[in-house]
Amino acid sequence: MIFDDTPGAAPSAPPVLAVSALNQAVARMLERNFPLIWVAGEVSNFTRAASGHWYFTLKDDGAQVRAVMFKGRSQYAGFTPREGDKVEVRTLVTLYAPRGDYQLNVESIRRAGVGNLYEAFLRLKEKLEQEGLFNPARKRPLPVFTRCVGIVTSLQAAALRDILSTLQRRAPHVRIVLYPTPVQGDGAAAKIAAAVTTASERAECDVLLVCRGGGSIEDLWSFNDENVARAIVACPVPVISGVGHETDFTIADFAADLRAPTPTAAAELCATPRNDWINLLQGQASDLTRAFKRHLAERGQTVDWLSRRLVSPSAYINHERVKLGALQARLAHATRTPLNQAGFQLRHLRTRLQNQLPDTRHLRLQLNDQSRRMSSAIASVTQRQRQWLAAQTAQLELLNPQRTLERGYAIVTNNKGQVLRKPSQLQPRSTVTVRLAGGSADVDIAGVQPALD
């Protein structure tokens, strides 16, 4: 209510609002006070209008609320809710003014629990990415020519039929090895990892496909398992992941060497179509045929050119014989001319040498006379030296101490080896050494008597 507070003024009547204005005011108030929020509940009374809008009621055990999701949003939902589905909606709280109905204007919808699953997906993706499992440098290229393709999927999966039909149509020459495994449900992730490990150990395939058809995030959750990702990374052969539809991404897609948007696309990527190989071989055969024909034509031209140059063998031999005779004559002339020139030059040099040589006969006679005189002088000097040496030897023999000892003399030395010549050098009760002609003897001195004058 609005009151006029002017002094003395009479109270004014409260304003009157139209129903549409009231509903619009309430709608604006709700939208201002309730920003986009997530609301969980069970779907009931679901209706798809001809316009493409979705109308349904979201309820729990204690309450319910109407909800609408317009076509511009619902076409990106990824699934169509069914009666009784547990969902979570990101919504704006508002009021439908024409009827005054409080409702939720849904921006996006997901199955209940998807938020937690998505958070777990992001945590695992970040962990494995930090370990380098998603590094593009680690991923291997597909083989150029695929002979055998391994498939990890369920025997009942529609994806298997799509893959087999695609390979049969595009590459019937490729051998297929199936590693059957459940692709959803309890324990499916461990069995998928075991199937990939089996394919790795058997090593009988050139490419391994890990596939399944589309579904909700819960249906695809087995491919968001860490063991599956590590098994794919450890696989020695290139792995192509074809899980779900184009908008579906799983951890297996990031770990694989190549991601295909669908299982059918994976089958198309794993092997080059046989028709492409046939066209390539036909093109190469055509190129080879043209090259061979061109080579034969060139060789034919060479044969024609050589045949025109070919002459009679006898004529060729006669021609070569004439050439040989000419070469022999040139060789003889070339050999004889230098020899003649060298002989003439040698005779000329000999004559010059003889003219330059001195007369050595007189000098040779003088040299012979000097040699005889030198030989006579050397003989005379040698004779005189020998005579002088004999005289010196005889004199030395006379002075030899041994000859003196042989005549009966002796040499007396003390213990220091000094020769004793005087009696004063002798001490009583001392020992001296007496050297004789035939040896030596140690003698004790009993007494010393000096010589009498």
C-alpha cells in the first residue's frame, strides 16, 4: 500500500494491480532472487509438443513443480527423458504469467548422478593426462596396409554388426578377430581391460578396435575406467576407440591412438578400402606399363642407331689392321728418333770429355814413386820403434820387484800395507807381513835390534 505522508493530506487509497501486472512482478522477483540452480527430481507427465518443446513435472516424495524445456535447449539434451527417470536440471525459477503457474524454465538436463560421474571423469582425465598417457607424441600411426583387425566389443552389440558390415563392404580382404566382452554393467570395465590385454598378448592383429554404440553416460561408464585406459596405452598395436556417438567422449578415446566418432567410423578408419588399393595398383600398373613401353621404344631406337653404325666384320678387321700398321710405323719412328738423338749427343759429350781430361800419366808415375818411398820410410820407422821397445822391455824386466824377490829378498809391510824399510818402524810384539817370491807370511816381532854403526 502507498500512503501520502504530506502533512495535512488525506490518506490515499491503495493501488490496484491487474492480474497480469501482478504475475509479471512476481515472475521478475523470482528470477532476481533465484539465479540458475540445479534441481533434482523424478520426471512425470512428460510431453513433447509439436513445436519441439518439452513439458513435464519434476517431483520427489514430498512435492512437485511444473517444468518446461524449450526446443532451442532440448535439442542438445543428448537423451529424451522417460516417465520415472531420475534427472537433474539446471533451471531458472519463474512464473508463467498467463496462468499464474509457478514453473521451472530448464536450461539443461542430465540423468541423476551424472554430475558426480562427470566430476570423477574430469579427475581421472586430469590424472592420466599428467602421467602422459594422452600425450600425442606417444600415439602410434595406423599401419599402411591392414591385414587383420581385432574388435573388442559385445557379441550382442549393434555396433558389432555395423563394424562387420562396414568391413565386409569396404575391405573384405581383412581378417577379423573378435575379443568378446560385456560393454556395460558391473565388472564390464575389468573384462574390457582383460580383452585388450589378451589382444596385446596374442599380437595377431595390426589394428585393435574398442567399440560400442551410443548411450547414456552410465552406459558408457565402463570406458571411463583407469584400467581400461592403461590397457589401451600398453597395447603394442595401434588402438582405435569408437565409443558412443560424435558428442560422447570417454577416457578410452583420449588413451587410444585414434578416436572415431562412431563404431562405423572406426571400421572405416582401420583399413583402406579394397577398391582404393585396386585403383592404386591399377594406376601403378598403368604407370609401369607406360614406363616399360617407353623403355622398349628407347632401346629400339638405340638398336636402330647401332645397326646403322654396324659394318662387315672383315672390313672392320682390315680397317683395324691398317690402323695397326700405321700405329706400328709411328711407334718405330717415335722410338728410333730419340735413340739416334741420344746416341749422337752421347758421342758428342764423350768427345768433349776426352778433350777436357788432363794428362795424368806423369802424375801417376810420381804417385807410384812417392808410394814406394813412403812404404820404405814406414818400414824403417817401424823397425827402429820395435828395437826401442825391446830395449825398454828388457830394462823394465830388470827393475821388476818379482825378480828381486826371486833372488832371495823379501818385502815387509805392516798391518796397514805400508812398506817397512827401517828397524825403527818395527815394534816388539807386533805382526808384520813378509812377502816372498812364492807367497807371503805373517810374522810376530819378538824384538828389534837397530843396526850397529
